[in-house]
Amino acid sequence: MGHKSLKVKSQNQQLSLPILKKKKVTLCVKREDLLHPVISGNKFRKLTYNVQEAKTKGFSSLLTFGGAYSNHIAATAFAGRMHKLKTIGVIRGDELASEWQVNPTLKMAKENGMIFKFISRTAYREKDTPEFLKGLEEEFGTCFVIPEGGTNALAVKGCEEILTPKDVIFDVVSCCVGTGGTLAGLSNTLATHQELIGFPALKGDFLKKDIRKFTHTKNWRLCTDYHFGGYAKVSKELIQFMNAFKKQTNILLDPIYTGKMAFGLLDMIANDLFEPNTKILMIHSGGLQGIQGMNTLLQRKNLPQINI
């Protein structure tokens, strides 16, 4: 994630699926998941300029927030180790204090040097208040604070580098939406003829306000029909779709974000919501590190496993 990483570009992979041929729609996947073996996809983009800023300003520690299977927590820990920065993770769920060793995400973050502070879900809701942040500074010293999910102006700047001049051939661009930073970055760099569709992993339409903090464009919309019950909620139908998609395309999806987006896009195509000859670019934003933990949960619920 040094200077050279700012120029990195991912490849577009065109899919050959029967439904695409039938509906005369072109669907390509931008393989952001292949940018880095650990800090892949949008987390790579979001952390690049944040880490650069922290080092430029002389910080020795990064502090951030996340849940049990947070891609952002795992990526921040790895980036910190790579750049010789101390990392602190404020983790949602105080019950995890005695369980983190069996959690693949937190175990990996710990192995990369992250210090954990486990707090209750009630306390976590106060994480952005001045009082809470002051308490963290008193406990850990002055740190470079990165928001939950990594979204801030520097993260959006990184996500503005996802699209390349060659991507102007597409009519529609789609991405997953967690905190909205990736969508904001993409919307700032769309060509005038392009439309951006975001697929939120959370229930509700509240994200629009957060997204508008980082973009003033009107070239995007949210499709809220494919959250499968909310954040980290999955179904047998979704897992079976992801496994079939992997078999057909050799592309692994994650169940929190990209699996739901791909399911939604192909369902929309099947229901003729795109005109024939539409060219769609789907951004694969990584997040694959969480699959191991999700498979453990799926096993407990007697649901199908995600084929890796």
C-alpha cells in the first residue's frame, strides 16, 4: 500500500451465463478482490490514503471500529503491521472478549498485532461522540482515528480510483453498500451517461444521508430489495446461488455484500429491468476473509456451506 499501490488497476472479467445471453445483457465483474491477498477490494482503496495521511502526520497508531467479522478490522490490522503502525480495534460485543480466539477474523487481526477493546452494543452506539472518543484517547493516547467501515473523505478519494477510462463503455455500474464510501467514490467519477446502482447490505433507506456527505451527484440509486433480512443475514437460497455462481464463473462471492449484489443484479436482469444490449459493470469489493467465520455459523444452523 505504498506509492505504487495508488496506481493499481483491477481487471474486468466478462461473464458467460445463459440468462445474460437470453436477455442480451453484458455483465462484467471488476475484480477488486484480486488487488491484494489480505487487504482486498474496497478496504484496500479506503485504507491507502488513510495510512498515507497517518504516516505523513507522524501518527504511530491507527484506531478504528468494527464487529465480529469486520473486513475493515482485519484489513486495518494487516495494514498496520505492514506499515509498522500500532492498531487498536474497538469491537462491538463485549461477549467476544472471551470468544475472539475462535473467531477467524479477530484471530487474524490479533496475529497481525491489533489490540482489542471490547464494548457492549449499547456503548458502541456512542462510539462517535466526543466523550467516547476522549475516553479512547485517554486510554490509548493520540491515535489516527478511522471510522467504522473506513469511510471518510480519504477513503472516498481512494474509491474514486476504482473506475478507469476504459470503463466508460458501460451503461450501468453496480456496487455493494455498507457505509456508502465506495458508492460515493464511484459516483464522483462516473461518466455522464452512466448510472450507479448500490445494493445495501443493511435494511432501510437511511444511507442516502450518509452518502450525500461525500458526493453531490444524482447519478446513483439504492436497490434495497436484496438485503436478505439485514446485515449478515443469509438464507439457503443465497448460499446455493453463491455456490452455483462460483461453479459457473470461478468467482467466489461473500455472503454479506457481493453475494447479495450479484443475486440482485441477475434477478433484475431475469425480470427485464435492463434494456437489451445494456452493458453492466459489477464491482467485486472483496470481503472474502469473512467466509470462514460465516461457514461456522451456517454449520450451526444446518445450512449449506459456502464452497471455497
